[in-house]
Amino acid sequence: MTTYDASPTHRSEPLQGGALWRHALRIPLRDGVRLAADLYSAAPDPEATPLPVLLERTPYGRRTQRGSDQNRSDAPLPRPEDIARHFTEARYHVVRQDCRGRGDSEGTFVKYLGEGPDGVDTIAWLREQPWCDGRVVMTGVSYSAHVQAAAAAEGAPGPAAMFQDSGGFSSAYEAGMRMGGAFELKQVTWALRHAAQSPEASADPVLAEALRMVDVAGWFGAMPWRRGCTPLRHLSAYEEFLLEQWHQDTFGDYYRNPAIYGRGFYDRFPDAPSLHMGSWYDPYVRSTIENFTSLRQLKSAPSYLVMGPWTHGHRCETHAGDVDFGPLATLDGNLAPSYLEFRRRWFDRALGRQTEDGPEGGDLPTVQYFLMGGGDGRRDAAGRMRHGGQWRTDTQWPPASAAPVDLYFTAAGALTPTPPAVSVSSVTYDFDPRHPVPTMGGQITSGEPVMAGGAFDQNAPDARTYGAHEPYLPLDSRPDVISLTTPPLDRDVVLAGPVSALLHISTTAPDTDFTIKLIDVHPPNADYPQGFAMNLTDGIVRCRFHRSYEKAEPLTPGEVYEIRVTAPDTANRFAAGHRIRLDISSSNFPRFDVNSNTGTPEATTRRTAIATNTVHMDAAHPSHLRVHLEGGTTALPG
């Protein structure tokens, strides 16, 4: 029989007029730590009817409303008890749990790394309870998706199904913590924000005030940080895990932890249904797609993929940044009446339950993705550019109709399907780490106040753009940006799938970075006389890892190296009259930490040097962009 916590603030209590009951739990772990959780049931005695349990583990407060729980675009943000009631009325029990060291749970919080064993212990305990029928389904957004993959990678008896929304690491080294060897500085802004919301800050008003007063933008101008000399100096646990992430720059044991390296442990994942939801402006695009494709290949249970045009967890919004994708963009009203109903139908399907929608919830496409583009490019009443788009379905990713196409670079700034024939051709620029290229949107979350995710006009940085200054010239006006474009397209071109660039590079430095950014260039109109250069996806590579991410190897100045820069997948219709553009540079700050060009790891260096970087574009060094186009090479004008 379950023992419920009967303290004054932890007890069984009726909610919503007795239609819902909340029972406070203390769930024991193998090391004696107890995690706080709430069990929601439709009846005061949950043991009377054993049911499947929906488990959500969170560091954000199990009783706290979160923007990523938005259910419908035309309805208020639901409370945790509103969400629970939707599922208890569908004959589920719901458990929401505070992660270790967060909320009311015991222990010390260390981001990501201990979530696997804690998740396994929680599932095992739940399955033994008389109110659980033996099936535990994990669900949740962002961190609550990461903890699902962490538990699955442990290999113990795991969840009966997983609904991973906007998270679940396939390899945190390649998406979420680092990309191409560079550190994702959203980890810094996340640590600062959640340190201020920590139990330690709640218990210490002086600490809380110190964290509230942190000038985030100012501190970003004082990087890199050193232990004891950071805005987290008075909260050592948070300073420690952040700086540990930053210092671990090679792919070693740290990044092979099962909690953040699902790729290495897919064989341990349960053979259970899984749904992987993400969005084109989310940091976890690559993880979401890799988890789906790998589990679909390795397991007999079905896996599903849903990719929208949103930023992180904002599935009920039609816009991302300064771009609107139209009324078809939301999940609610298009893929299902609401997010809650979408999930309920999928849970029923995953567990094989007979429902009002038919056996197992009816038919469900393996892949549902939003193809951005097709709008008129004018400004809407909210001040956003109308880019448009539509939902598509497929049986695989990339879509069956898409094939890889290479577009080669020329020193004159062209992207062309014709390989170069010239014997010598290149573009050279100076990269000064003290003046990095400002970040303007992209696959970012938790970046405020120094950066925001989404699509923005790369022609028009403004006061919102960290590091930009008047007169706010277009990013491609900078001498350290190589901008390559196709001619205006004479017909629509549909891109859907992976994006990468093979670069032949040389440099005067022992180490440097190269970045890419794929852009849809809208032609000028009355609202945007300079056109609108809409960012789609971007990537980075730290060149000291040109042979392997496991070991840094300095570059030899002047020697030509071949590197591949990979950007997260995307899906976009380049309308007739638009141009496909690729920008190449050596920084994207504050999204990524800036390479000092000295060869010293970024987390420890105090010096910088200017690197003279060259991209070669000749017959012997055919640098090119690789994209997946519907119809392959036949999609491009001849």
C-alpha cells in the first residue's frame, strides 16, 4: 500500500470540486534521497482502480504553470491540475515529480547527468504501486523530454511508451550543449535564470537579490568566466556544473554519459512506442530526428515524428521571431483539436486502448512536418513577415521525394549546381574574436535577454540584436561574412532534410571556427524595400577537431583542410523570385562561445588573435552546400 506524505503542505486533497484528487508522494531512490511528486487521480482512493500512469519529471516545479504547456492558441495557459484532469477523465493516473534538488525534492541538482538512475528508480517504484497497472508512460517538454531518454538509456525495465517533446539527447555534444565543438551559450543563460529560481535562492533572500541583480548582457561581455569570478559565485553547485560543461570541450567520458548520449545506448532503449516532436527553430532538431530515425530502425515498436515551424515548445503560436507562418502553423486546430487531445489520442494508441477515435486512436502518419514558405512576404498587423506554410506527411525522414543536391561556391558570390573548373579561386577575410558576428535568431531557447530564437531579417539587425550597433547594417555587409546566392528562382524549390557545407579552408591560426547560415531571400516589396533575408538553419565547426572530436589537433597555418559544417535539418519552400543564400563566417555570438584563434580552449583563455581565414573554391577544392531538394537536381532551374 502506498504511503502518502501527510505533512500540512503534503496531503491528499480534492481539487476542482472533487472532480480531481491530488495525493502528495515522497518517492525513494537507491541512495536514500526522496523526490517530491504529486499523484492525480479521478477518485479519492486511487488504489480502487489500477490504471496506466503518465509520468512527467521536471526541474521547473511540479505545480508550476509553464508556457510550453499551452494547449490551444485561443485558450488560457492550463494549470498542472487542468492538464492532469484531462487525462484522469480518460482513465489515466498522472504523476508529476520534482527532479533531484529542485522544487520540494531532496538532494543536490546537477543538470542532466543524474537523471537516468533517478528516472529508473521512479518508474520501478511506480510500477509496484497498487494504483498502477504496471504501465508507466513518460511524457513532457524540454528537460522533461531529456529525462525520458536518460531513463531509457539505463536499460532497466523502462517506460511503456515515450512522448518526447522538444528534447531527449541523442548526443548533447552535437546538439543542445555543443555543436561542432563550440559551446552553446544558452546553457549560461539557463543556469542564471534557474539559479534565481532554485531552492537555495528561495531560502536565502540575500542570495536571491544577488542573482536578481546580475547584468547578464554585461557578463556576456566579460567571457570567458573563471571559477569564483562569475555571477554564480555565491551558488557553487550551479557555477560548478556550468563551468564543467564549458570546460569539457572534447568528446570524452563526460559526453558519453547515458543521460546525454542516447546514440551510444539505443540498444538499451525499451522496445516501446515513441513520439518525437520538435520544431525548426528548436535547439534539439538533430536529436529529435536522430532519436526517431534510429529507434524506428532498431525497434519493432513504432516511432513517430512531428516537426512544426515553432520555437522551443511554442506549438500553439503561428510565428517564430519576426516571421509568421499563417493559421495552419499551430498544432491545435490542424493536427488535433488541442495539444492535450493530441497527446491523449497518442497515449491511447501507444497502449492499444479502444477509444472513441477507434482502435488505437485511428491512423497516424509516421512523419508530419511543416513545410515553411508560400506566403506573400508582406508585413502583417503584428509587424511580422508573412512567410506561410503547410503541413505535409510522409513515411520517412528525409521525405521520400527529396534527394541530395550540391551547390558549389564561386568567388563572385554565386551558388551554382556546376562544379568549379578554375584552377585557383578563394575568398579570404580577417576574423577578429573581439568583434564577432551577432546572433540573429536561429535554433535557440532560454537565451533571453541576450538572444532569442526564431526567424529574423538578416538585413536588419536592431537594438534587440546583442552586439549590433548603429547604423545597423545588414550582416552580409561585414567583411568577415562570405555571402553566396543563387539567381532569383524561376519556379518554387522545396527543400526538406539535412543541410551541410563541405568547406576547403586554410587559416593563419592554430585554431579557428567556421559557421554557415542558410537563408531564404525574399525579393523587395513595399513593406520590405530591401527584401527580407530569413534565416532557416545554421551550424558551426571548431577546426581543432577537424580529425576527431575526441582529440584536439592544431592546424598548420596555410595548409588546406576539408571540413564539413552540419546545420540542423529544415523544410522550406523557396518561392519563385526568391534566392537561396548561404552565409559563411567564423563566429555567431552569443549563440556560441567565440574561438580565440590561439589554440587554447575557450573556457580558459585570456588572449585573442586575429585569424586570416580562407575558403577555397576551385576545381581541386570544390567547396559546396549540400541540401535535400524535392525532385533532386531537376528542382533547380537549368
